[in-house]
Amino acid sequence: MTLTLYLHPLASFCHKVLIALYENETAFDSRIVNFADADSAAALLDKWPIGKIPILHDEATGRTIPETSIIIEYLQAHYPGPMRMLPDDPEELLQVRLWDRFYDLYVSVPMQKIVIDRIRPAGAHDPHGVTEARAMLDQAYKMIEAHMQGRLWATGDDFTMADCAALPGLFFASIVHPFTAEQQALSTYLERLLQRASVKRVLAEAQPYFSMFPYREAMPARYLEAATS
Ligand SMILES: N[C@@H](CCC(=O)N[C@@H](CS)C(=O)NCC(=O)O)C(=O)O
């Protein structure tokens, strides 16, 4: 197999790339990164010293591609499928890149801050940082609620990289920092994403690891029960 994705099935940024791969039924091998295992972590650091997952290794070219948005662009350029995650039109492309950045930086990153703070050792918690992360999510939710009025997907009628970025951020953020009852466009958008076959597959693969999620007690039962249906 030419492509190998270094990933963990529970990791939200890995979900973003897996959705893009599954949308196009792109063939690839998976290598699970276990940060608690020295050899597994070293194999990742050897390829990408920043140490974040996912990374994509392409045996055909010997290249290692880090960063989710770059991986998805690489896949479209070198392993294109029927579903285009990035549009050709320059203006539409700017919107996709904007909302991809938005979901990564202003939904996934603050969501991660809240989640990771829970498993920090005693005395190493960062309550101020968590309060800031919650305020960022409040602002992001408001903006998404306004933006999604009358929209099907993140930037319009077509499913794109921005939607790949939106799902994992919103999925986990909605658990650790629930939407308000008024945020109907936001919750409808998440429900629409959850119906996507690629998303169902990603969450079914993540489901055996949900017990490792630091906020597992807040996870709605339907995710634990219905992830594989
Ligand atoms: N900007 C990166 C973010 C990747 C990221 O934060 N990955 C998380 C998993 S969801 C990770 O590797 N965390 C391990 C760590 O920070 O030690 C991307 O888009 O690929």
C-alpha cells in the first residue's frame, strides 16, 4: 500500500483526514500511534518532530505530509477521487480554507484545551485557559449559528474540507461545551454531518475507544450505542 496514515482512532484531527479519505474511498494503511509506547512515539517523532497526529506517509514518493489541511490538499492533488474536498474556483476555495481554519483553530483547539486540562496532573490545571477556551467556543458557536442559516454544508451546497474539519470539532465540543437550545442551525448542521456515511464510519471506528475520552460521562448514550449503526 502506498499511503500510510499514522493516527489514533479517537483523535479528533485524525477524524478530519479519515473523513476525507473515506469520502473518496482512497486506499491506505493505518498505523496506530500510541503516545504511551516509546517505540511508537519515536516512530512518529522520527517522521514529524512536532509529534502531532495524523501524518501521511507516501511510499511512492518517500514523502511525509503533516498537518491535516495539507494532507487533504495533498490527497486531492496526488490521489484524487470523485469527491473534491477543495473547489477549483478561487473565491470558493478561499471560503473553504477560511472555514477549515475556523473549525480547527476556534472549535477544535479550544475543545482540546478543555479536554486535556481534565487529565493534567494535580497542580498543573489551567482554569484561566479553560475559561478562555469556553469563551472562544461561545463566540464560535454564535458565528456558526449565524453562518449556517440556509446553508447545507460549511461553505454552501458542496461537502468540502471545511466540513471534514467541522465534524470532529463540533462532535467533541458539543459534549464538553453543549450548544444552547436556541442554536438550532448549529445543532442541525452537526446532525447533518453525523448522517454522512464517512462520518458514521469514523465514529464507529472511534467507538471502542470512547471509554478513554476524558469526558466520557458527558457523552450522550446515543453515541455509545448507535455509533456502529
Ligand atoms: N494542526 C494539527 C493539529 C494536530 C493535533 O493537534 N493532533 C492531536 C491529536 S487530535 C495530537 O497529536 N495530540 C498529541 C499531542 O499534542 O501530544 C493538524 O491539523 O494536523
